[in-house]
Amino acid sequence: MLDVKLFEMQSFLPDPYEDALAPRLKDAHEKLQNGTGAGAEFTGWVHLPRDYDKEEFARIQAAAKRIQANSQALVVIGIGGSYLGARGVIDCLCSPNYNLKKKSTPNVYFVGNGLSADSMQEVLDLIADVDFSVNVISKSGTTTEPAVAFRFFREALEKKYGHEEAGRRIYATTDKARGALKSLADAQGWETFVVPDEVGGRYSVLTAVGLLPIAVAGVDIEALMRGAAQMMEVCANPSYDCPAWRYAAVRYALYEAGRPIELLACYDPAFRFMSEWWKQLYGESEGKEGKGLFPASVEFTADLHSMGQYIQQGQRVMFETVVRLGASGCQLYVPRDEDDGDGLNFLAGKSMDFIRDRAMEGTLLAHTEGGVPNVIVEAGGKSAEDLGQLIYFFEYACGLSGYLLEVNPFDQPGVEAYKKNMFALLGKPGYEDRKAALEAKLAK
Ligand code: PA5
């Protein structure tokens, strides 16, 4: 079971912060459990691992099987919360090199998460000669980046298969009733999956948003949900026995003590997109009203050779949260070399995990001594069940953290600012006044 450990924290937080925060955490916990806090209408994820729609879950599994049988590639179109969770889980459990591996499941390409013509063309080229399907994911159904990408891939499907078969290869994950994508899907007869009203984008990885692409990549989504359900049970306990309480409390106390930056670190490159998912979860949930920890991430040991200098000796404004995934899937042992020209025979016969673990311990000691507090999240393993636990743990701790900060952890009003400007500059009807004002500013 996942656990949170603190290393020499008393040298950074000498006061008994846990006792002081316990009543506030209890209050936050009750708000999450009973849906009585700010943004309560978006707390459907709290009991999702138990209450998820079983009929839809079976349809997701059936659709994944169909895609696996008739497609060599799945193009997943979505951005932000409609993208990062699926990418994080697939990279972590199936490898960041998943598409390059020999396998019986389709390649999975993620598009619509930016506005680069080069990246879009690259994927159009990659799927040109293979059978493919499309999963377009947008809760609002109106987000520009995925909507634009969908036009290109829908056209590619229709050119290759004709209108009817293209329709059988499109899977739309969107609101159950509203939005342009829902209307289009209903009019065209595409299979649809639901982003529940009460689950916001960044909390939606355990809905069809994440589950369909994850299942297509061959991950056991039942195990993923089982892990999340186990952590949901643990988090139902309103005390410091709950690892989410310990994590939320320590990061809040560190923030209050002048540490506004949290660095999420992992020693497995496969975790990179899980870190991206975590950054969105915490950044969008906490960063408002001039408050919030700034979530950043590093990949060790690679970044010890780049960011390591700053972490060791730069401004003392950060703390590290290190995710430990446990033993690697395979064990590699360093070969012996009779000549020992590189002087490495002291490592001969040692496993890569052994070397990594010593690097991890050495870094923990060095960074703590250098004035960077370390929080350790022991995930225990890298199975679908472990990752389900980890996802729910971070979500629950994020909800608690938002309420400790006294912000609404489930809205994102700031995301609209750039969109309005972009729409105005693109000439979207209804934005005429803003367009003129913005163009005048840019011309200065
Ligand atoms: O967390 C969020 O709400 C956002 O990241 C959204 O998921 C993102 O903007 C995409 O929105 P949509 O799914 O409506 O296209």
C-alpha cells in the first residue's frame, strides 16, 4: 500500500504542524466526502472508484477490443485534463517507447494538445498507411485545439474509409447532453462515452476520458480502478493514518514556511507524463487568488546533471516530493570487465536498481543537507493497481490542499483569459470589440 514518509522534516518544520492542521484537514475531508465545500458540484471523483458506471465500463472494454482488432493505431485527440492522465498512465505502465515496441496492441498517438502544424502532420503521416481509429475527447466539446485536430483526422478517416466506416471508427468522449461534440456525435451516430458532469477535466483520468485509450494500450483497467478503490477506502479515514492527510499537511506547512515551489521527482523516466498530469492537477486546483504552490517536476538522475546544481545551492524556496516506484520490471547487472579500464569493477555484478537506490539515498542526504526538505511517496510498485492508488492519493490530497488554502480546487477561471484573446484575434464572431482593442495594443 502507498505510504508517505518524511525525512528529517523536524529541521525544516520544528513546530508540531500536524496537530495544528488536523481540525482544518478534518473540515476539508468532510467537505470532500459530503460535497459541501467550494466547487462541490465537481466532487464526483471522490466516490468514483466505487460508483462508476459499470455498464459504460463494459462498453469501454468492448470498444477497446474492437479498436485492438481493427486498428494498428488509435489517435487520441484532447488537451489538458482530456489528455494528460491517459498519456501518463500509458507511458508509465507500457513505456514512453510504447509506440516503438513490438506488440499486439495498437500504437497510441496523442494530438490536439497544442497548435503545432509539424506535430499534426507527423501523426497524419504516421497513420497514412495503417488502419486507425480516433478517440476525440472534450468535455466542453468546444476547445479549439482538439476541435481543430479532429477536423484533420476526421477528414483523413473519411478519405480512407468513406463516411460510414469512418463513423464506426470514431469514439467521442464528451458531456452526456451538451456541447458541439455531443450534437455532432449524435447526428453522425458515433459511439459516445461520458465525462460525468460532476467530474472536472483534471480529475477525469478514471472515467472514459482516460480509460478508453488506456485500455486500448492493453492496460488492465479493472486493476487500475481496484487500486483507486483501495486508496478511496484508506482516504475515507479522517486521520493522519491517511497518507493524503500527511502529504497535504506537510506541503501546506512548507508553503507557509516560505517554500512556494514543489518539485515532483521520480527516478523512472516512464513517470514523466504522470508528473505532467500531477502538475496540471495541482497547478490548476491551487493556483488562484494569488495563492498556491508552484508545481514543477524533475526526472532523476538525468536532471541531477542539470537542475541538480540549483536544487543543491540555489534559492531555498522549494521542497522535493520524491515518488519511489520500487523494483524495476527487469533486473540488469553490471558486467565485469577484466581490464577494468574504466575503473567500474567495484560495481560489477550489482543491479541497476541497487545503483539507482544508492543514488536516491545519496541525493536525499545531499539535498536535505543543502536545505531542501524531502517528502517521499512510496508507491511500492509500478502495476496498474499501484498506479490506481497513486492517482487517487494525489487527487484526494489535492482536494484537501485546495481547501487548506481556502480556494475552490475545482474551478479554473484563469484558463479563460488566453482563450478570449485568442478567439478575438482569430476573428471569432462575438469578439469584435475585444479584437480591435487587442490589435491596437499589439500595434504599439
Ligand atoms: O482540467 C480542465 O478542466 C482542463 O484542463 C480541460 O480538461 C481542458 O481545457 C480541456 O477541456 P475540454 O475537455 O472541455 O476540451
